[in-house]
Amino acid sequence: MEKSCCFTGYRPGKFPFSLRDGCFEYESLKTEITAALLDFQAEGFTTFYTGAAMGFDLIAAEQALALRDRYKATELKIICAIPFATQADVYFPGCYQQRNRWMVDRSAAVLTWFDGQAGGTKNTLTYAKRQNRKIVNLNIDESVTI
């Protein structure tokens, strides 16, 4: 399997802190994402999948792009997994779950910030665990289990 990682996480409203520049927790999250990406890069990971949803997906993708630009790491690929061609206009039940499983199936690892809330992130992480993927959870609360 290619050394690849996918991102999964909450949309802005589910985070327990603001996703605004200057917010300490948000700035810390971006720093933690960058550190994790550097670790992945050191392990030989070159491809990163994002669902391109507002919140964690886009924050992680932006950090990956910044890392690629900063270090001229042209081998790094950031791939947007768009669940359907008319994503901006049409929704159908299960489309995001299908997209998330597609990303996990192509990844050796999953990068997330997860605090136990029910929803798509939890479903994706449960699937990733069943598929024996490495899961890196940037939430340091040790009481959170997947």
C-alpha cells in the first residue's frame, strides 16, 4: 500500500473551540497538524487525502499545502476526495460515508482530532480501526476511545 494518510474530523460547529485565527486552541491545532505531517513525511508518507469539508479536513489540507510549499516537497500530493460531481448542489444519503471509506481504503493512516462525539468522524474512525489503519488523534484526552 502506498504511504498515504487521510484526514477526518469535525466541521467548525462541533469543535469545542473557535476556528479563528488568534484563538489559542486553533493555533495549537494547526501546529499539531504540521508536526504530525512532518512525522508522516519522515516515515515516507507522500500522499494525503482530504474530504475538503469545512473544518478539520480543510485545515489539515491547508497545513499540508503550506508544508509542501515551505520545504519545496514536490513529492507530497494532496488529493481532494469529492463525494460526487455536483457536491455544491446535490446531497444523497450515504455519500459522505462512501467518500470517507474510499479515503480510508487508500490510506495506511488516518489523522484526526476526535473527542468522542457521534457522527461521521466517529463512523470513519471505527471503520479505519476495523481496517487496521494507524490512527493519529491530535486530541490528547486519554479518555477518548475509538
